[in-house]
Amino acid sequence: LFTPRLLMRYFPDKCGSQPETNRGALRDALLEALATRGNCEVNYERGAFDVKEVGGDGASRAELFDRDGASLGTYDLVIDAMGLHSTLRQYRVHDPIGKHYANEVMIHGVITDVEKSCPSFAKRFDRFGTVCALGRGYQVVAQRFGGGTGDKRAVVFYAPVGFDVLDGEAGVLEQMGIERPTSRSSGIMDDEERLDKAKAWILSDMGGHLDEVWQDAVRALERVTVRGNYMHGDDTTLRDGLTLPLVCIGDAPRNCGLGGGGNLALQDANELATLLEADDAFDETGAANLEPLRAAEAVMFERKSAFHEERTARMAATTHLVTNVGRGPYEWNDVRDGYSPFGKGFPAWVPFPLVKFALARLGALSKAWYAWDRKRGGGGTAPGSAPLYANVTKLLAAKK
């Protein structure tokens, strides 16, 4: 959603910038930096599947093991950034439920050149990086990605939401008439037969409730992937008194998923790097000073908990509405009854005519404010209001 730069600047905690990140470029930058150092080793196709504390008396180390139980070495500190599917998080957090299907399916499609393949949809972007449409039981989001000036790719996410979506991706694929893939690569459907079936299912599920331009975008998709939405348990907590030198960052302790998880992960990494650069990060024997690391983990975890609670509140509100009213376009009655697609409705004591008037005026104000911000040359971004910018500025200054 559009946030005025003025609000970004003066209320960064609530309205701070959420810049898009090119994860492929970040990975390449990391590997390039590691290649210049003589004390780094990168292992491929040999993941860490278990960890054991060795040593003791304030000098604990962590020994990592692969899937077959073979040792990957003993380390002064292990940083788990494996995300939702982390195989080590159970040592750092207590999660009674663990990773589980969240009764949602996300259909992910890509258009390589949106201006060429779907000009009607390209106009929707204008200078927006993200556009979306919401309905009762429908959610479709499109986003430019890649970050380069000549990069014309766009991703389209379609999610039938607000109800139990069959048997996860298996149920949706069965309805599409597509055999369930057996690997991540085979799940990318770019062959004509499966792609046509997937697009036909999406258009049918939309039921004509979404604008024709969104249907054009679906017809222009060049590859599609069907994925179940999984998340960690609501009651996840950090374990106290852990002496194992293991730190979990990003989505590993509690996943945030789409819509901000990447930025939170980068913020975690920046804060952790600052701590590891301190003179007292390790003692003379090489043992990690865990006290500041545990304090930082608590702050990081709290950020993710707030994100998780807001996300699940929206999901619960949508589920309640779809269960009671059914799928379809949002109507004024939905707002009158206290529902909001953003998880927070208006108080019951507010007269409905006032709500309707306020929403209409808010929409007009947002459009006018966006036009004003864009005329000033920003289109809605406020450098300096996001936690990432301080670190990026520091790196650019060092490079100069």
C-alpha cells in the first residue's frame, strides 16, 4: 500500500520504507566477497541437518552434521539462516506445532517482459512496484522484480484465501488435472500442457470477479508454480539458558513469509554483523560471547512475532468473512459489519454513513498524495527511513 514519504520520514517504526531486494544479486555478492578471502569455504549440496554442543565450562562449541550423520566440523559459532525449513531451529526455539500447512495455497507465475507480453497490465504498474486486488476469498498481487533498469520481469501471485483450500497444493493440482511434481525443478510448469491447465484453473477460480486486466495477466504467464503456504506455530518461544553457540536469524526462528520477511532477515543480518565486529565478540580462546547475541535474538524475534500476529489476524478475519458470507467482491456491507481486509475493522459505534464517507475521501486523498509525491520525484520512497539504508549508505561510503 502507498505510504506518503512524510509519514515514512517521521514515523519510521510504523511507516518505514520496505524496499524490494534482489535475492539472487545478494547471494552473488556474498559469494564474490567470500571468494576473495582465504579463510572461507563454501559447501554445496551438503546441508546441515543436526548440531551437537561439544566442550563446556564457558567454552562450548557446535559440531554440525549432514543428513547421513557425518561431521561437517566444529565451530565457535553457528548462524542458522535456513528459513522456514530450518533443521536446527528446534534447539533454539520451543514450537509445539512446528512447521505446518496453513490452509492456503499460493500460485506463483512469471511474465518475462510485461510491457511486451501484456501491455494492458503493464499500464497498471505505472511507477508502482507492486499492485494488488483483494476480494472475499481472493487475493492477487503483481510485483516487478530484479531491480535492474532493463529488467522487465513481473511476478504474479494468486491465492484463493479465507477457506481450507482442499489438500494443499496436491488438491489444487488434482483439480487442475496435473500430476503432483516430485521435485522443486519439476514443479516449475513452463511446458504448454501443464501451463495451459494451470492458467485455465486460475481464470475459472476467479469467477469473473476480478478486473479483465488481471485475467490478461494470467493469460500472459510463462511459467507457474503451485505451492502450499506453510508457517511455524503461533506459540513459538525462544528457549532460555541455551549454551549451544547457535544463533537463528531471518525466517529460521519464526517465519514471516511474503510481504516483508526478506527485509526483516536483512535487518537481522545487519544487526548481527555489527555485534560480530565488536572487539569482545569472541574471547581469547575463540568462544563466542553469547550474552549480546541472545539479547539481539530476542529483539529480532519480537519483530517477527508482531509481523506474524498481524498476518494471522488478517487471515482469520478473511476466513471468518468467507465462512459467513462466501467468496466474491468486497461490498459496503462487509465494512459496515466491521470487516477489513487488513485485519482491523471500524469500531461498532462509528455510524456506517461516516465510515463510507471516510473511506471514499481516504481513497481520493491517497491518490492525490501519491501524485504529489511522484511529482516531487520519489514515487513514495524515503531513503533513510528503513533500517537497511543506514548499512547500504555505510557500504557505499566505504567503497568510495
